[in-house]
Amino acid sequence: MSALEQVDPDVAQIIRFEEQRQQQVLEMIPSENYASAAVMEAVGSVLTNKYAEGYPGARYYHGNAEVDRVEDLGRERAKALFGMDHANLQPHSGAQANMAVYLALLNFGDTVMGLQLDAGGHLTHGSPVNASGKQYNFVPYAVDRETHLIDYDVMERLAKEHQPKVIMTGATAYPRLWDFKRAREIADEVGAILIADMAHLAGLIAGGAHPSPAGLAQVVTSSTHKTLRGPRGGMILCDANLRRKIDSGVFPGSQGGPLMHVIAGKAVMLKEAATEEFKQYAHQVVANAKTLAQVLLDAGFTLVSGGTDNHLLLIDVTKNGLTGVEAADALEAAAIVVNFNSIPFDEHGPRVGGGIRFGTPAITSRGMGEAEMQQIGEWMARVLRDVKDSAEHARVREEVLALTAKFPARGVPVR
Ligand SMILES: *Cc1c(COP(=O)(O)O)cnc(C)c1O
């Protein structure tokens, strides 16, 4: 019996059931993935016991020789992998990374531009319910009503009109490529700092499957657990001249002691993400998403922007007479896990959504390829044809479980 089973059988059982769920379902939430067993071993280590406020070589606690080495190792790997001058691995999450950067670069009330939320922007890019939207004056830029592509001419016009100090790029639900070069030109025209929030894209960028913001964005923020397949957490990269400001925005600006066990997990993730195998993974994620898009288009669905260039897709389910929640509920009954989401110019509120958002990072980590995408697209079409047909959902579920049993999820024990 494990220590956990002995001490707390309730929590142990919940974890076992969650392991089973993660093995059984098709996990298609595009921000989720499977961390490797090596990453989880580092995160489950004794480094959780150590206080290390400060940075390597300049801590406010003693006994940091070993954790200094792991944080330095991780920072060097991050700089090399993403081609940036400086890395900070301490943010507890992607949201914390963004808030620390705002604190470092802005005064409260300053103007920032970010992608409109229903066009795929993140909460931390100025949502009125988030501290970003309360503390700073966010001016949203949008996507084109027809193409659903970011309209950089509008971004430029708004930048000239509002003179932001910072322009945020990056999104949580945008299926196309970012033009960081154009965004930097716009930022330079108005003297703004360009930030690329690559939370969703970090793994694709590391693997060369999406253009890199290095050399264009002065600051890059990220989550570490999405396409990058690391432990749950955040990260900031920046140009050399911003190093001091950014570091102090994290600590002491907005955090206390760093999670050294998670930083060790990030170091392991960064080693894994620099391999040839990871490059192939990143390209396969995109190839799988494109195949899935084609299957769904052939089945008559309407995709936001008409398809995808990255790891994620959005279906406009209003065209099927559904809300996002209805569609996502039906799919979950069939063991296909997606999330409901706003779509550009959505008429539903964010708690219902006119779309579903899903992607290929986690299922590609299981080793699934284009043949499986064909099958999954057909299952999605069968489920969404009639969201009330629970007998059909149960039939699809059986087929899904037969498939997932053949593709074990890495890092998740099979019991
Ligand atoms: C996921 C995400 C974040 C926040 O990351 P957390 O780790 O969940 O805090 C920030 N920005 C974008 C664009 C994201 O997609």
C-alpha cells in the first residue's frame, strides 16, 4: 500500500479515478496535455521543502546550493530553446507571469492593447472581471468579421489613436498564425513594448511548428503545461535590458517563495522540448489538427476562420442550432472532452458560448495520427448530429474507449 493510500484513502481513490478518466477519454481541451513521468518525478520531489526567495546567487535564505543549480540549469535551457536573452522560471502560472510583467512595465491606469476576448483573447489581457482589466486601461483589437483573422491594419490604427505602452499578442482561442513581425512594427511606430503571450503556442514554437517571437517581442510570457508538456506553471523570457524589471515584477513584486520542485520539473520539460522527438511531436500536433479540420469541414461543420494553422479548432455550433455547452455536454457523454467557448462576435454569454474549442496536443502525445483523426472527426459528427440521442452517445463512447485503450497516455499509471 502506498503512503498516500495509508494516510488518506479518500484522496488516493480520487486520484486513481482521475488516472482512469485520463486514460479513457479523448482529452481534446487544447490547453491540456500529459506531462512525462520524468517531469512528475521532479515535481513530486523534496525540492518542495525548500524556501528560496530571490534568484540564484542572490537568495534571502540559506541552503540553496542545489536549488540554485536547478534554477540556473532551467534558465539556460529556456534561453537556448527560445533564443531569448533572459528567462524567469518562477511564475506560478501563465496568469501570474502576465500580471508580473504588467507590474514590471506599467503604472496602474496605463494603456495596453490586447486581443478582444470573444476573438480568442485571454482573461489576463484586459477582461473586466480580471485584475488586468481593473488595473490597466485595455483597448481591445479584434478579428475581421468575415475571415476571423487578426486585422493588423485595425491594430495599427488603434495603436496610433490610443498610444499604448504595451501591446499584447497571443491568445487562448485563435486558430491561425501570429504575425509577430508586423506587430513589432506597429509597436515601434508608437513606442510600445511588444509582448508575446505564447501560453498555447510554446510547444509549437519550441518544435519549429509556429513562427517564433524571438527577436521581435521584447517580452515573451507562457504557461508551461500546455503544448510544452511541462508541469503546471508559468515562465517569462525577455531582452537583456528588461531583465531587472521583469525579475523584480515576479519577486518581490507579485510572488513570495518560488516552487522549486516545479522549477525542477520545468528544467526537465525544457530538456525534453529540445529533442528531435519533440520537434516531430510539434509538427504532428499541427498535421493532426489540419486533418481533423478537413474531416469536420467535409461533415458540414462551420469552423472559425475556416480551419486551423496550429493545434486548435473552434466549431461555430450556432450553425447547428446548438450552444457551446450543449455540444460539449453531448461530446463528454461520448468520452470526447472539449470546452465550450466564445466565438468571434458571439451572441451568447461566456458561460454558454456559441462554439466549442478543442485541439490535438494531448491526443498526439498518446501517439495518435491522421487515421485516428479521421475516426475522431466522424465520432464528433455522429454525436453532434443529435445532442439528445444518448443511445448514440453511449455507442460512440464504447468505440472511443476501445481506441484509447490502444494508445496509453504517457505519465498516467494504468491500473
Ligand atoms: C492559458 C493561458 C494563460 C494563463 O495560464 P494559466 O497557467 O492558466 O494561468 C495566459 N495567457 C494565455 C493566452 C493562455 O492561453
